[in-house]
Amino acid sequence: MDADSPFELLSPNAAAFARKPHANLIGAAWKPPVSGETLEVIDPGTSDLVGNIPASTGADIDLAVKQARDALESGPWSRLTGQERGRLMWKLAALIGDNAEELAQLESLDTGRAIYECRLVDVPGSVNMLEYMAGWAGKINGETMPLGAPGDLHAYTTREPVGVVGIIVPWNYPLELAVWRMAPALAAGCTVILKPAEQTSLTTLRLGELVLEAGFPPGVVNVVTGLGETAGAALAAHPGVDAVSFTGSTETGKAVLHAAAGNLKRVFLELGGKSPSIVLADADLQSTIPGVAGAIFFSSGQVCTAGSRLLVDRRIFDRVVEGVAAYGNSLKIGHGLRSDTQLGPLVSAAQMDRVLGYVESGRQDGAVMASGGARIGNRGYFVQPTVVTGTTPDMAIYREEVFGPVLCAVPFDDVEAAIAAANDSIYGLHASIWTNSLRQAHDLARRIKSGNVCINTHNFFDPAFPMGGYKQSGWGRASGFAAIEHYTEIKGIVARL
């Protein structure tokens, strides 16, 4: 929007990496795609072409699966102790920290997100997750149990790696989510194949370079770029893959689940959300208004947990809506690589059109734009921070995941109505409650059908805090020991003494 060229805003190292010819990491080698075809890398802030990545297909996935299988079954990785795996993960975490600014710049370039976010969230979050899961690598144990069967018996369990894991990464947080999905798998002793989103593959490819520098054995981590319908579909369906982790839309998650049925591979899904923020009458509006505004406008609303439904006690509804609209209007909008940018563009032209399509459908259905509701400029993919009132539950803009800076604000008359509205969704990923009443906060938290409920905060993540959804927001948990459990098989062993 306000940059002549994204390369003017990049460091020499980041610019050189973005421009260079890219290949897939398969085993310990960088290999061009079998097809020889490439995909364009577009800067969302200017619509400019900045590079190319491999347009991989099933043939490339076959090569990566073979390397991952060999590393799992016969390579040195299979003979490392948990502590040794953990030390490699610590080394990778240190390398990410050493290259933090380059990674933040590449993430901002690729996704369009404000670089302050990438510095604040993406890079530290990746380091923290690797360090946390490295600590678990040497502590994955089984248990003994008393038996009721007759005889002198000894029974115990062990936890073993589930095997080769395919990880399909979304475009909104490509570096951090690649790390968050692979770290528990590596701690458990699995090998992985990362398939980043075709819109945002640069930091995952750079991560692959750091994996090699850290000294991971060949084939433990592989990176294959390409379209979801080709490379992603091949990975989800591959008979040599034992588990698949997918983060993205619910619609695509269902397709992944169908593809995985061929060999009944284990499936982890973190899918869509339409997360409610519930503001009670006694909430401290000085902190609540910026809190609920940040819940939707952070990362231009391109967050699975974004607080996209604002449910407010009718007595304070107008004050909250006016405050959130003013907050959105005050944000500095610009190219993500500019240090003063608070709100960057959407990731692609297709995503911008999708978001604006929801806004237009809301207008046609009778919703009112309290603020925003339009594209900004004609270069890059910028959309105004938008607050919508007058919506009803049957409107697509209220019911479906928009995945942009669009907030639907709805008043309620009592707490029971707020709970009913919060739970009236096919999703159940994240929710927040804003109140000064400890009793009401915990009462509502118990009654909201959501994998995560935050009190007086939103979009909370931590490696130790289990992250995942109810209903059509997914299966499994992405952090804490629950994530380790997902990537292990329990084997029961019994001996007659």
C-alpha cells in the first residue's frame, strides 16, 4: 500500500533468501520438484511477485515419505534417546532465536502481517514450543498396573512413536504452526513431512535449512511445498504416512479426514472458529474495549481463534460498539514490514475477495456497517477494520468464519441469552468472558462449549496450555502433554513370571 518494493524494507539476508531459487528438503538434500513447475510468491502488501517455490505433486511426496520412513525405521533417529532428541530440539530453538529478525521479516513479507506481531509472537512462540517439548522428550514413559487375572503376572505399558507424520500447515502463522505441530511429534520420536500453505512457504523452507544446521539426521524433517489439492492431498492420502496433522478450514479438514481413511491413519485437526467474546455489564470497559478489539483486529482477523462475535449486555452495547469501532479506525494500516504498521493486508487477493464478499452479503441481508466495510486502495490486499451490527443468526456474515477484520456485534438482555448465543454455532474453538465478577466468569466458563475459554483476555496460547476445539473446530489438542499423547501409541506388555 505504501511501499514501492518489499525488497526496500527487507534486510539483505531476508531479501536474498526470498529471491533465491527454492527446492524441497527431502532427506538431507534440496531437490527441485519432479514436475519442474513452480508457484509464484506474492507480497500481499504490494501485489508484487517476489519469488517462486516448487509446485510439488504426489511424486515429490513419495520421495519425502520414503526418506521419513527410512529415518524412522533404520536411521540414527530411531536409536537416539529422548534426551538426545531433546538436545537437537534445543539446538534448533537456539538457531531460530539467532535468526529471529530474518525469520520475522520473511514471515511478514509472506503473510502480510505487521512485523511487530512476527517479532512478538511467531518467533518467540516457536522457540518456546521447541524448548517446552524438548523437555518432554526424555520423560515419555509407560506405567505398570495390577491385574485381576489369576497367576503371577507382570504388566506394563510403553509409549512408542506413531510413525511418519504428515503436517499440513496453514497460511496465517506458517512458521509458528509448523513448529507447534512438529515439536511434539519430534519429541515423541516420529519423523515428519511439512507441507506449508502455497501462499506462505518461505519461513518453512528457511526452517528446513535450520533443521539441517542443527544436525538432525537425514529424513527426520522434510519440507515439500505445493498446492493443497496436489501435494497436500497426496500427503493426507499416502499409505506410508501413519498420522496427519491439518490446521485450516473445517471444509478442507473434512476432505483430509476422508483422504486419511485409506489406511485409517491417525488424524489431528485444528479447524475453523466463530469465537464469541461475551461482555457483561460490570466489565471494566477501559480494558475490555481494547481487549475485544484486539481479539478481532490482531493479524487482520486471520486467526482461527479470532473473537469475531461480540455479545454485549444491552445496557452497555452502544458504548462498547463505539469504542471498538474507534479502536479499529485508529489503527495504523500499512505494509507489514513497516515498523509503525499495526494492521497489515490480508494474505491474498482471493482472501480479500472472500472477506469483502461476506461484508456485501451482510449488507444485502440488512446488517449495518458501524465502521469500515470496504477495501483500502488498489495495491495490496487491504480491508478496513469493520464492525457490523444488526445481524441475525441466519446471516452468513454472523454464522460462518469470515477470517478477516470483521466483527459482528450483538446485544443480549440476560446471561442465559448470552450463553445460548455463544453456543449456537457449529464451532467451539475459543471464547472469552469479560467481567469483574469471579463467580459469573467461572460459571459461564463451565457452560460455554469451547475447547478454550479465556477470562478478561483472548487469543491466549502457551506451549503448556492445551489448545483445540469442540464440535466442528477439530480433534485433539496441540500443546501440553496431550499433544505428545497424540503422536504416540500405547503398547501393553504382559509376562507370566
